Amino acid sequence: MSEIATKNVFHFGNGDADGRKEQKSLLGGKGANLAEMSSIGLPVPPGFTISTEVCKYYNEHGQSWPQELENEVAEGVAHIERALDAGFGNAQNPLLVSVRSGAAVSMPGMMDTVLNLGMNDNVVDGLAKLTGNKRFAYDSYRRFIDMFGNVVMGVPHEDFEHAIEELKQQRGVENDVDLTADDLEVLVDRYKAIYRQHTGYMFPEDPKEQLQFAINAVFNSWNSDRAIKYRQINKISGLVGTAVNVQAMVYGNMGEGSGTGVLFTRNPSNGENKLYGEFLINAQGEDVVAGIRTPQDIAQMEAAFPPAYNELVEVTQKLEQHYKNVQDIEFTVQHGKLFILQTRNGKRTGAAAIKIAVDMVNSGLVDKKSAVRDLVEPGHIDQLLHPRFENETGYADKVIAKGLPASPGAAVGQVVFSASDAEKAKSEGKAVILVRIETSPEDVGGMDAAQGILTSRGGMTSHAAVVARGWGKPCVAGCGEIVINYKHKSFTNGHVDVNEGDWISINGSTGEVILSKENLVPPSLSGDFAQFMTWVDEFREMGVRTNADAPADAQKAIEFGAEGIGLCRTEHMFFEEDRITSVREMILASSEEGRRAALAKLLPFQKEDFLGIFKAMAGKPVTVRLLDPPLHEFLPHDENGAAEMAKTMGITIEQINAQIDALHEFNPMLGHRGCRLGITFPEITEMQTRAIIEAAVELSQQGVAVHPEIMVPLIGTVEEFVNQKRLIKTTADKVFAEKGAKVDYLIGTMIEIPRAALTAADIAKEAEFFSFGTNDLTQMTFGYSRDDAGKFLPHYVDTKILVDDPFQSLDITGVGQLVRMGTEGGRSTNGDLKVGICGEHGGDPSSVHFCFKVGMNYVSCSPFRVPIARLAAAQASLASES
């Protein structure tokens, strides 16, 4: 007997159904909606749904059916026969059915439909006599052989297309509809011959055998390459399989009084409250999307089928009222009678999603809570904040490579291979794409000048990715399909060479590199967007901060709704031209006295930085991370840079190279960086603390509310934190004494080493806040170099070794447990401990949901992801209510 649910098949039709819309996990979205529409009295052809659990059983038991399924399917067929007073395989009064897949989450096109199943040589004659329309009967038969052959048996659809094109040429006609009944009868025989050539079998005549084959094909499609890829791309997981929907056929190809179409209840591109769709007269469903004939606008249906059109308008209104969402509807008109074949929540653009949500609230169709929870996805918000291609589907044949979608949006420009060339090109008014093997902090000028960034190495948290996201600049990283040659100023994918000055386009949302100059559409935020985001904040409990290193970034984040800075990286300030020399003097100094002299030159610059950021974030908390990267990052990376540095500093290039060699580390990410620098060179921590506190005190004396939070990076022991905390407090007290004034400030730490998470209870006795640096925490927990993991992580995801790239979406099972342990451990000894996250995961919706569940006070992310995090946080709060 079966090891699954006792009921495998669920009936619908004739105003009744076994299932309901809430059973999507069992019946799939399509089956649940068919049941629901039947229950509310819509004209749905009768049928039955085989549950997703059967698909799971089938794939776990050597592609076999559970014992009772054959009888339940037979009873399902009998249910349709009774409803229509027709017989499956009965030549005198034939019943034909469609077979469709339907998972719990919509996966369009993952398993093609089979129409007209039940057709054979006897049935086609009977259908012709019954309807008095031989052409319709043989048109249905040839379509069935095509679909069954292709979808069920893998016969190339192109072979059938070639046969019909050849027949049209022989008959001297242009369109399929111009072929006569006798022509189609000939075509059926040709189709059968094609079927036999490919399969080695005669076309099956037994309708029950046809149905069994078709059901199995749906189950098999669940693990097809394209289905697996679709689930990966859309991050769909946790489903057991697809349902199978078997439904009585209705015919849009029975002549001029029949037709078929697809529509949305509102415009999915701009959200306009107007029916949007197409229909075809004398056609079946696949004709609308196949492009064989040009469909008509749905508004023209009113003239062709007035009563059916009026009923359709009523149905669309009823479905929107019932589902409280935009509906994507498939329908057929048979001899003037309307039938609804499917409805589902309609996919829409970001602009449409916002407008639809606001319009539905304003009209009273939904409340604000439902609009925030159900009508807008975080990805919709992301679309609105970045430029996109005007024709987002028209460049597929021009894609020459694909990397990681490191920073969303579209960019177009001429190729350059160095930061200096990018800056020069910008000064000349040119738009460029900066192409690098990988970027370093020295490249930031060129990165800023470029429209977008393409790297062949690096992952989702590489330098290029992090900086680009912070600026809202499109970036494709880790594009291992290309090889870059700096000497010849070109790159190649092995087939096409792209040279300096050539135009390319990059899609930072998909990782695609396109060899063409595509047209762009700029981002635009409507008044509806501002209105919707106020509703978001009504239901949001967790704070949202930003990662920002400059006043301009901070200001942009405030515009997007940031409530503070969760990560200000001080090292980014060191690379500007007016201070890099002093940084290098400090590194080259052979004594503490020399280092202090160089740091004294840096102090005014650092202080000025903090004055600008604190002023921009007036009244909001600002978490400043002390110096984190290893010192070698501030030195030149090539001979030209070393020579220039030697000249500027008045020393020999040999001295420069000697220091570069001295600072070389085999694994710098695990080397002399973070708090280790502050412990071995305490003067660095002293200078940075003085800059922070002096800026805070001076602004406070001017009446500006300042809330500095000083964060010690990369600690692994409580002793490391205590060392730096003591130094910070001593320095701050000196400043307070000198200034004759004080400000409140916090001292906390970044939890980014696994040992810190494991010993959080001890650390929290000393720290006032934790901020989880999940970029490094992921790197150290997995043992993956985040700059090199792009070489193998896509393969890991493709082969299901990993569900997602852990640098994109937080690994809940492993890294997430360290975050949970760290949070709970810290609060076990410090009930007032403030906890946040400042890795790039702070802008990933699924990661934000996890952060809410573990009780974080806030998440922090790049400025352009702040609205996304706000929505995700609100949806996490609302999800906890249900």
C-alpha cells in the first residue's frame, strides 16, 4: 500500500470541489485555484488533481505509482464523464482532456501542456460527426500528436513544425488555418510517421495508456534540467514535487464562434487598472503564446463575443475580489460560452506592484497590512532603484558570458581596463565599463567613474561587489568565462574578442555580459512608492541601518529610510589622494615615534570625515569600525605604483619593495589585520578614537545630536576586546578632559570569527553591542575564500551541494546557528546587549527574516538595499503574526 496520503486524487467542477485555495502545497497552485474557482461557481471545466505527494512517491519509488492511484485516476475520469455525459475513448460521444503540471509555486513553462488527450483514429471520426466539423476534429488530433510526441516522448517539436510548413508550401497557403480538413487528415498521418521514426513505436491508440504516459511525463518533468534550473534561479526550495491536473477539454478552435486568450486583471507593466491581455479566434491556448498568429488585444473581444466578454469582465472582478490580488487568467470561448481554465496571482514589474498595492488599498479592496505582506516583493523594490534595459528580453543572442549578479541594475559603456583610463574617459564625457581581473581599493576612482564594473575573479562579497552595491552601481563579478589580457587591452570568451573601446552592456541583476550597446531606462520613484514605504514602516519592528563611509552615502541612505549607520569602514577613507601618502609613511615608519608622526597628519582628515558623517546622520547612531584590512593593502600593487610612491616619499624603490615583501602574508585574510593591528600598533586605535570622539564632542557643542558607537573588528577572544576597550576609554577620557565636555558613546565588537560567537557570553560582559560581520563569518565557517569561491560556488549550487551561494543568502543551518548562539549567549550575560548584522546579508530578504527570528535589533546594508531590507523586515514581522 501507499506510504503517502490516503487520498491522492481530488475532484473539481460543477460548482463543487474536494480542495481549496489554501492547499497549494498538496494540490499545487493550479489545482488549488481550479478547486477554489469551482467552489465559488465560476465556469470551470470539470477535472481532477493528482497531489504533489504522489509525485514525491513516484520519484522516490523507481518511477512507480502508489497501489491505489490507478483506481483513483479511473474514478477521476468517471467524475468528468458523469459531469459532461461523455465517454473517455467513446467514439460516439468522446471526452478529451488536457494534462498540466502545477507546483505549489508558479513555475511558468516548466512542463508543457498536453491538450486533446484521448484522441485516436476512432475518436477523431466520431468527433467530426458529433460536431459536424471535420476540420476541427483533425486539427485537434494533429495538435495532440505534436504535444504528446514532444512533451511526453521527447520528439523534437521542430520536426512537426517542418512537416506542417512543408504541407502549407505544397498546398500554396500561408497560415495554418488555411489548411483544409483533408489537408489536416494527411498531416495526421505524417505526424504519426515522425512519431514512429523517433520512438520506434506506433502512436498509442488507447486513451488510458495515453493518460498514464502523460501523468508520468509530468512527474518526470519535476527533475528535468530546466525545472531544476528555474528553482535555483528563483530560490524555490522545500517543495516535494508537482501536482498533475487532468481537465475536460473545451475548444477554442471550433470555428469563428470560438477562441482562446490570456489576460491580467490589471496591467502588469505599469499597474493601470485596466484589463491587459490577448485573444485569438478559432485557436487553442498554445497559439496565443507561440507567435504563429498575431493575437488581438483583449478589448477587441467585446466586438467578437459580446456576451462572453461581458461575463469575462465580471469574472475578473470576482476573482480580484476573492483573491485580493491581480490575477493572470487563461480562458476559452466555445461556441460563445466562456470557460475559465486557470487563474493565479499575476507576476508584475516593480512599478506595477507598487501602484497596484496603493490603488487596492485606496479602493478598499485590501488593507495596508495585506498590501505590505502580499502584494509587493523585495525584488520589486530592487527593480525600482536601478536602471534597467529598455528591452529586457531582446538581447539573449548577444550574451557572451555570465558571472555573478554582484550589484543589480543595467549599465552600458565602452570597455576600459584600468582605473586611470576610466577616470580619463569620464573627464572626456565617455561612458565606460571598467573590466578588471579583480579590483582593489586603489581602483575606487575608476570604479566611481565607470557606469558599471565587470571582474573575472571574486565573489558576491569581493571588493568590487561590496563597493558597487554601496554606490548602487551595476556589477558582474567572478565572470570566469572570460580571460582578460591587460597587455593587449582585450578580453575573450574563447570565441569572441572584445577590445578596449568596444561597447558592452552588463546586467548586474542576472550576471549577463552583452556584446551590444543596449538602451537603458532610468529608475524612477513615484509618490506611490513613498506612500507604500510609510505603510511598510508601520508594521516593521526591527531597525534598518546602512553601511556608509562618506556623507554622500549617508545622505542617500537617509533618503531611502535608513535609521543610522551600522558600518562605517574607516579604511576606505585612507585611500583618498590627500591622505594615502601619510598612511604609507605610517606603514614605512621603523619606530613608534615615526608612526605617531604620520598618524598625526592623518588625524585632521579622519576627524573631518567623522564630522561630515555625524552631521549627515544627526540624531541617529553611527557605528564606526576601527581599521580592519591588513596594511599591505595600502601599498602599491605594481612596479609603476611602487616607483611613484618612492618618488613622492623621497626614498628608493628598493626600500618600498623591501617593505612590501616584509608585509607579505600567505593568507592575509587570517593575518595581521583588525584588532591585531590595534594591539600591536596601539597608536592606530588611539588616533582613530581621538578623531571619532573629538568630532562627536565638537558637534555636540554646536547642538548636533551625536551617537557614536566604536566597533572593534575581528576579535576571537575577550582579552583582545578588553585590550582595545581600555585603550578607547583612556583616549576618550583624555579628549573629554581637553574639551571640557563629554558625549555618550558605546564600545562594541564585530562577531565575525567563529570562536567569538562560541564565547559570546564572556565577550558580552564587556561589550555594549554586537554586530555580526557575516561576510567574514561565512568565509571562516565554510573555509571558503570569498574572493576565490566564485570559481566553484556556482557549480556547488548547480549540483545541489549547496542550496544557495552562502555569500548571497545567509547559511541558516551552519553560519546561522553561530549567529543564534552568539546572540543568545551574549544576552545571557548582558540583557541590554544591542545586536545587529552588518554583512551584505543585511540586505538579503531571507536573511533579514532570520535576523528577525533570532531577535536582532537591526540589520545594516548598503544604501540602495535599505528599502528592500525595510520591506523584508516588515514582512518578517507580519509573518510572525500568522
